Amino acid sequence: MSKDQALAALAINGGTPACSTTWPARHLFGDAEKQAAIDLFDQSIASGTAFGYNGPEEAAYCREFADYLGGGFADAVNSGTTAVSVALRSLDLEPFTEVIVPPVSDPGGFMPVPLMGCIPVPADAAPGTYNAGAEQIAARITKYTSAILVAHIAGTPCDMDPIMDLASRHNLPVVEDCAQSHGATYKGRMVGTFGEVAAFSTMFGKHHASGGQGGIVFTKSEERYRKVRWMSDRGKPFGLPAGSTNVIAALNHNNDELGCAIGRVQLRKLPDILARRRAFVSALANEISALKTISLIPVPANSESAWWFLQLTLDLSKLTCDRDTFVTALAHEGVNAGGSYLHTIIQADWYQKRRVFGTSGFPWTDPQYKGNPDALYNLPNIIATDAAHIRIMVHENCDPTLAKQTAAALAKVEAAYSI
């Protein structure tokens, strides 16, 4: 087929889409989650007592989640953002110190840092990835650094061994943001078990959910867990002698019995959810292995991504189009594809204008901060990586037939735009 014929065959130019199968709905919630909610209401109606929080469903959910990670302590909270906030606050960081943050994340993964009076300092990504690497984190460490926050973006684990070695040398605690990486493993070990404390989001779009919103804070340290509980529930004196009063000012970030009842059902489904996502990606990877311009984003050796979404790298030097043109053509072929995921803090309006507490510029402008309040942070690696990446919105209901059709769509678009 000539280049003109390949271009004419694209669906965007009037050709037949490569995907004859409509991209499936996820169907995250089913009868089991519905029944869990009904059972909870039936118990409440029969007893005459409203269900609340810190009850048996929450206790069971937290215990089961901690067991899923291999043992430790978990606290269910009301969002992933809350989980990051509670995790950070449990470290007792002093205000006006610097917290190294990921190159990309949900805004809620950054905002808790200045809201607790600390300075967010973004590290760049390791080349070709969306995750911060040890070298990039090391470049941001100063005498004011008090903690390192890493995020396992799109389900792909960070290269944790060198990060933990770096943190140990500098005596810095590590917080893992695992919002997008439920069940991902690094060298056989679950993400979320490397740092001092970890934060998970369980909102409706994540691998497993506790309803519309939710989150979990996890730690292997019983002492850290006590502080997590303080920070998630108004400083209530959890673990302290009877008669103790609230020990620190904090907000009410509790999840509730209904969310945790749903979360328990979802957690039981998580291994199958992950297996099916991985099976789809494995089948797709096999189908596209011969393509010249497309490859999967690298995953650390002996590790498994949870594939919150699938990231593919384009070799733009071998294509006549840019990433966005490729994605648009791919979407017309019936693939649920997207382009940029450049959610950096340095591009956010609130960060650029230091809008956290009115127009004061606090905490950057406070004289107690001894670093450079006007520091600019360049992130060339993540910008370059993002310009050559596409996202495919995979989930557990994407099957082998769809993998073949998606591969055919990728091959079709590559043939039309390859040099």
C-alpha cells in the first residue's frame, strides 16, 4: 500500500475504523456492592441506629487492606487528596521546610504541602518516564528538605531502591502516593510498603473504589499509624491513656461505614481486576512488538505495573506527524486514546501566583522560609517524555479481541504517518 493509500484508509479521512468493537464500559460496581449497601441499611433500619464511621465495616476494610499489602496498619479516609495530606502531616514536618514532590500528579497530590506551611519543590522525571528518579530527586535536596513525596504514575512503579538509598543517606522520610498504582509491584514487593507512609485514592475511577470518593493511608509502623489516626480525625487521642484530650489541630477526614462496606467488596475483586488489565496489556504488547515507532513505557526490572492507564512511547523521529495528530487519528479508529498527561505543579496557576492563603504568598513569602521563594524549577525530562507519549484507557473489561483491534489501529496509523 502506498503512503497516499495508507493515509486515505485512515478513519479520520473517511476509511473504516480498525476497531469494530465499541470500547467497553468498565462496570466497576455490581450486585455484590449493591448488596453490601443494602445489608448495611437493613441493619440500620432493624436496629434503629444510623451507621456512621469507625465501625465494624471500616475496621474490617482497614485490616483487610493492610493484609493485602503484606501486613501493617491502614486508615480509611475520605479522598486520595486527604490521604496524601494525612500521610504528610503524620511525619510532624516543620513549616517552612521543603518537600520534594513528583514531576506530575493530580493537583491534590501537590496542594497538601503548602497547606501545611511547607514548600513544594518539584523533581524532574527519570528520562522516558513520568516518575521521579533518584538522580532527579537528589538534584533538589537542600539543607531545608524535610521529606520526599513520590508518585507511581499510571500504575508504573518508581525505581524505588535508589530512591530509598538516597533518602536513607539524607535521613529523609519517603511518602508514596499510590493513588494510581493499587497492586503494582517493584521487585516482587507491593508499592506503598517502601516509604514511611503511603497514600491511596479509592475514588470511583481507581483500580478498586470505596464509592464515589475515598482514600487509605498505610504504614508498617504502629507509632506512625497512631499519628495517622490523630491527623485524620481532629487530633483525637487514639492510642493515648484514658482522659487524654485532642492532641493536635486537624480536620475530620474520616471515611464511613457505607464507603468501607463497598471498599471491602472491591478489594476482594482487586486481584482479578489487576490480572485482567495485565492480560490485556500483555496481549497488546505482543501484537505491537513488530511496530517501528511505538513501544510501551519502561517498567523497572522484575516489577509489574497496575496499568491505571497504558502509556505508549512514540519515536517521533520516524513519523511525519506530532503526537496529537497521531492520537486524533487513533481515536477515530475507535481506540480510547488520549494525549498529554502533563499535570505539573509548575504550570498550575495557583502555584505560579502562590495562591494558597489569600494573596499573601504564604508560605513562600514568610521570612521563616530561608530558601529562595522565587526559585524556578525546570522539568525538561517530563516535558520531553510527555510530548512523545500517548495514553490508552485500559481497564479490566478490555479483552483479547480488543487488544488485537487496538494493535491493528496502532499499526494502521503508524503505516500512514511513518517516514
